[in-house]
Amino acid sequence: MSIAAIIEAKKVSKSFGQFKALDRVSLQIQAGEILALLGANGAGKTTLINLLLGRMRSDSGSLSVLNYPAGHIKARKRIGTILQSAQMPGTLKVAEHIELFSSYYDQPLSLQETLEKSQLTQLKDKRFDQLSGGQKQRVFFALAICGNPEVVFLDEPTVGLDVDTRRQLWRCIRDLKDQGTAVLLTTHYLEEADMLADRIVLLSDGRITAEGSPEQIKKRLGGKIIRFKSNLTAAHLSQLTAVDDYQAKGNYHELLSQQTEATLRSLLNVCTDIQDLTISQVTLEDAFINLSEHQTHEKIEQEKSA
């Protein structure tokens, strides 16, 4: 028997004038699952989150959160969120903001627990307008979790954070998953999606163009990356055995190959000045770029034939 989805969108479409932000999008998220929603700016990520929060209405399709229609008050009391557009009064202290938001929920976390989870204990008496950008982002995370929610929407939650603070917040997000919270995450940091997500949905021009675990998404590209320095030209490198793709990145050449050994033998036969040679698995960023470029090429061809 299938487990009921905590979040569900069925064939959801939304337009703004002539611009179609979402086109028949369907997805589900289960309890204790982190789903990363990826895509370029304008792909429809924030629109979908706003629809699920009930901040706007879809043109067609259906949306439910915790078995209620999106935006229902009974669902909203069990949801936490960080939105890119969030703004807070600067004169209130960190603890005052958390206490105010906690009062909106039936069974919130204690102030101390929220401060500890969001690593704000030392800042609780500081005014919001005295905080750095990264500290403010941690306050927004605290406000998202203070109600002890069953569903959390995180729209670019680690923007403005340094590397250490970002990784600390990743631990907090994993803790949400471990306690059974459903998490919908948008991010431009592909490493973040790779590290956190159980599943990834790739949006492009308002449509889902790829879906699966990080490993499944990377497997769609396949092969390994051969990276090195050399004076060989791109024309020479593209003629090597079993090269599926070639890119120049700074002083380095990168070859994508699904037959790594054959490509490597071919490379060593023609290239005598190789430096810093490494072979690595395809990353999520590689797969994301490849899928995006492929979809752009398909769109151009469709427009030509229209």
C-alpha cells in the first residue's frame, strides 16, 4: 500500500499574462523526505512554492499540503518556511522575533530549543538590524522551525552564508528529515542539493525535465571526467577516442568519456606534456549543465521547425 504524500501537486499550471511560469507540473513529497527543486532563474521554482503556500492560486490543477488544500489555515499551522523575499522589523531582538512567530503555532518548540537548533543562542538579545546577512538568514531558519512544523519550505536558505555556517545549517536540515519533516528545498548551490536531497526535480521553462535521486540524475550523463593541463588544442582533444564532450575551464581541459580507459590511452599516445591529471566521477553540476544545454538546444530546434 502506498504512503500518502505530505505534499502533492497534480498537473499544476500558472501564467502571468503571456508568460507561462508553470506548465502541468506534478510532484509528491513524503514525510521525512528532502526534495530539491532545481532550475535557472525564472524556471518556476518560487512560483510553485508560493502556490503550495497558498500565496497565489493556480490556473489549473490541484495542490494539497497535509491533506488540505494549499493555503488552508490547518495546513499553515503545521508549515514553516524561508522565502527569498522575507523582510523583518529591524528593531526587534532575535528572541522577540522567535517568540512572536512561535505564538502562531499550537505546539511550538521552546525558545531555547529553537535558538540552539539555529545556532543563535549568543545572538538572542541582538536587534535584527544589527545582524550580518548570514546571521539574518539563520534567524529566518529559526522562524521556519520554531513552530515544530511537519513541512518546511526552504527557498534558497543558505544564500549569504559562509562555508562553515552553510554546512552547519545542512546538519540542521538533515535533523528535520530525521524527525520526519518533509522538506522542499530550492538552491543554486548544486553541491547542497547533492549532499542533502533524497530526490531532485529539475524545472526548465515551467516544466519538469528530469527527476530522480542525485545518483540517478548524474547517471543520465554517465561516464567520468578526465581533467588535465596540456598545450594540445581543442580540435586535437575532440578527436581522441570515445570523447563524449569537451570543455576548457581556465588552464584546464576536461574530457567526458564513458570509456575512460580507451580515452586515456588515446590521450597519452598523442600528448606528452600532460600535467595535473585527475579522473573523477561526474558531478551533479556536470549533469545539470548538460541537461540544461540539451534542453536549450531542443527548444531552439523546435522553434526553428515551428
